[in-house]
Amino acid sequence: MKCKICGTETNNQVSYLELDTWEFNSLNKEAKDFYPICFDCFDKHTNQFIDQEMDLELRKKRSQMVNKEVEAEIEAILEVEN
């Protein structure tokens, strides 16, 4: 498969939901569930999107929320395993 953005060979695929979430508006979206997009292109686009849409404080708050959610999930998994 070739990346829809840069044309390099890739095995990475991105779901249409991720494309909508991260506003990949420049892509000609077809009726597919997954699109071949290499990690470098996906990473570059999402970082630009975050930099455009969020200021640093909001990014820090979001990061802290995610960390708490991950921590809670890890604790729940550990409780089940014990």
C-alpha cells in the first residue's frame, strides 16, 4: 500500500474516524474503513493540528487528564490480576 499523503510504501493504516478527528480534510476520502497513511505523515499532521488548535496550557491539562485515565486503567487491570 502507498501512503495517501506522501506516496511511500507503508503497512500503517488509519481509520476514517481518526481522519475525521484529526481533520485530514485535504484527503479525498472514499467509502473505506481504513486508509494507508505512514506514521511520519500521520504524526506530522496531528502535531500541526494540535499546535494550531490548542494553546500550551490546554495541552498540559489534556495530557494530565490522559495520564490519570491511563493510571486508572492500569490500576483496574492490576486489581483484576490480583
